[in-house]
Amino acid sequence: MTLPNHFELLAEDGAARTGRLATPHGVVRTPAFMPVGTAGAMKGIHWRDVREAGSDIVLGNTYHLMLRPGAERIHALGGLQRFTAWGGPMLTDSGGFQVMSLAQLRKVSEAGVTFRSHIDGAKLDLTPERAIEVQRLFGSDIAMQLDECVRLPAEPAEIARAMRLSLRWAERCRRAFDGAAEGYMLFGIVQGGDDAALRGESSRALTDIGFHGYAIGGLAVGEPQAVMLKMIEATVPHLPAERPRYLMGVGTPEDIVEAVACGIDMFDCVLPTRNGRHGLAYTRFGPINLRNARHADDPRPLDVESDWPATRTYARAYLHHLVKAGEPLGAMLLSEINVAYYQDLMAGLRAAIAANRFEAYCAGLREGWTRGDIPPR
């Protein structure tokens, strides 16, 4: 049975695309970047600022939320949107990435994953059916299939085994999702490591199963950027052009620009908030490390031309002081500055694609990043 399509393609410029994805909790403009609220909160940034920065959709983590506070509890409290007071579109991952990262605490079988909670050591089972049940209890606008992600580099036989297991799990997730309320979506996940042939096999099989959208998983897990881009280029031609494409866990502004040029529509990554907590600001001049001593006497804001108030208001010297002193305000300000930069980047990409000036816009971005910031005299 063919699933309904909630994605509208509005414009293309080369392989780059811009569109609209309709969800039960609002419209997502693509290309879209999803800030990551792992446990139902953004680290170091208020939901209000996430929204005001221009975020249409955010990501929650199934593994962490099912452990605490629990899927049934969240459901009883009205679902994730009401529980968090975010209210807008939400995508939840399936827990597959945690399957990879918890190597010492889990066992993978045909049935699913058996693991021990990192919180209290309790033994739990995560099957494809339970992964879908949990995400439906959350009320996720977009649910992800359960998959097994292999960290690269890995042996070819191990990559193939995990990819084909993920395909069998994809079929079970698809069956478990049937009967979901109208408008809610399920995305399949392409695996295959750094093997283009396996990526093609996975893409074609997932398309035959049929999903609302298609994610590319198992990248940005240790391989060079050139390998990541090669795998994207090998995958995209096998995916339905009329469905949204999501590159999971990516990434830096440069990675995002390159992936949009390959035809990717959606992204998520912890970098804006994680690096903000460690003193790094993303700007049109490139990343600025505010831990560096050269900022201690610099009265300039990060970017006087920015639309985001904190970026053009606070002196670099003050931000440097907050970071060095370990003041929580420093992490908060840099996290919101970074989320705002990422959303401004996505808005610029969407506008450039719509105006058929994508290459020129990207060239300007790269020139700014390469030139860097000019220090004060």
C-alpha cells in the first residue's frame, strides 16, 4: 500500500531543493535543520529561543525518553509536544544510534536489541514493533524505523549484515506503523556504510517497502567528509524524488551546504548546542573559539550585522570571560547564537534555491568562512 505524501517540492536549483513538509503540528520548510532535544529539552537554550531563531521542527531521542520519564507516562501527559510545551513538529529517532554507542551494554539479534539502561542497569528489549509503539505513544510527527548503525571503518561483511538486518526490521516497522493517525509519518533509514553498492541495495529495498520519507543513516560516524559525500551521491538517485530526504546526524555548516547541493532536505546535529557549551560560536566568519586569550580584550560583538540580538550585543571579551569562568550564561548565550546561525543558514539556502542562485550563495558562504574574522588592531 502506497503511503500518502505530505511533501511538496517548491523549487530546484541543480540537485538542491526547497519544499514544504506538512505535519500534524505545523509546516516544516526545507532544507530544514532540526536542533536536538535529546531528553525532551535543549541543553543550554530555552524552547522560546529555539522557536524565535526560526526552527520549524526539533528532534527527540527515543532511547533516552523511553528510559526517563517513559513512553507511557509521556502519552498520559498529552504527548511530547504538550509535555515539553514545544507544540511544534517533532521527529524522534528510533534508538538505533544508541544501539551502536552502547556496545558494552547491548546484544543485537534478529528479534531486536536487548540492552541495559545506563541509568539503573535494568534489562530492556527494543524490538522494531516496540520502537514504533514508543514513538506513537510520544505522538511524534515523524517516527524513524529501528536500524543498526555500524561505526566506520568496519569490515564489509559486518556492514552488509547490519544493513540487511535493518531492512528486515524496516519491514516490521512498516507493518507496525499501519493504522497510525492521519498525517503522522514513518521514515525508512538507508544503511550500507561506505559501500556504494550496499547503499543502493538498501535504498531500492526501502523504496519497495514504502515510507513517507527516507533517511540516510550510518554517516558522520568516523569517515572523512569526502566519503560521506560520495555515499550521499551514491544513494540519492535511488530515492523517490517526491519524498523528503533526511541526512541523520549531520553536521557542520560546511557539511550541510555540501549535502544540500546533493539533494538533501533535512538535517539534525548536536553541534550547535554542544559546541556552544564548550565556547565555540558559529558565525559567517567561520567558527570562533571564545576560549582563546585573544578575545579577552576585544570589545566587538561576534557579528554586528547579525539579526540575532545576542550575536550583535555581547562583547567577545564578555563571552570569553563567561566561558573561562564556567558561568552557565556563557553556554546559554553561545547555544542560542549557534542555533540562530544554523537557522539563518537554512533560511538563506532556501531563499537562494528559490531564486535560482544557490551556487552563488554557497560561494559567498565559503568565501566568508575562508576569509575568517579580522581581528582588531
